[in-house]
Amino acid sequence: MRKQNKSRTTPTQPCRIKSVAELKNQAVVNPHAAGLDIGSRETWTAASPHHDGETARYFATFTPDLEALADWLLSNRLRITSCFLDWTNLGDWSNLGHVISS
């Protein structure tokens, strides 16, 4: 019988934001950061909602789409300097990494 580790902490409940207005009232730690959820067929990207205009988009995973994603992140309007990446498979992010680094 496996012994349970009682020192493990339970995860906290995620923040539940009900509207964009609530989101805009949240403190921004880094206004020039973006989050990317990288999948095998598409990549969802979101920047701070404090920017004007579109702050969330999805892109397909073909090279022209990844180049458009990089251009969008590096646009003067967003001025993204750092990204948080989330992916399921190790290979999902490698193509995007090549496009962004070039």
C-alpha cells in the first residue's frame, strides 16, 4: 500500500473573472507580457487587456501564420517583451520558437 504524502498543499481556486470590465480593474504586473497557448493546430495568444484594440487572437500553426503571430506580438501597439508559453506536446512550440528567434 502506498503511503500518502500529507505535506502536499491543495491547489487554490482559480480567479473567476466574469467580465472584461472586471479584468480591466485587475492590477497589471507586466503590461508588455503575453500568454500563448500552443496547440498542434492553433495557437491562442493574449496580451494585456489594457491595450487598445484587439488583445486576443488565434493563429494556425503554418509558417505564414506563425510569422503573423510574431508580427502581432512585436507590433508597436503591443510592444511585447516577454511571453508565457503553455503547450501540450514538446514539439508544438519548436516551430514558433524558430520563427520568433529569426
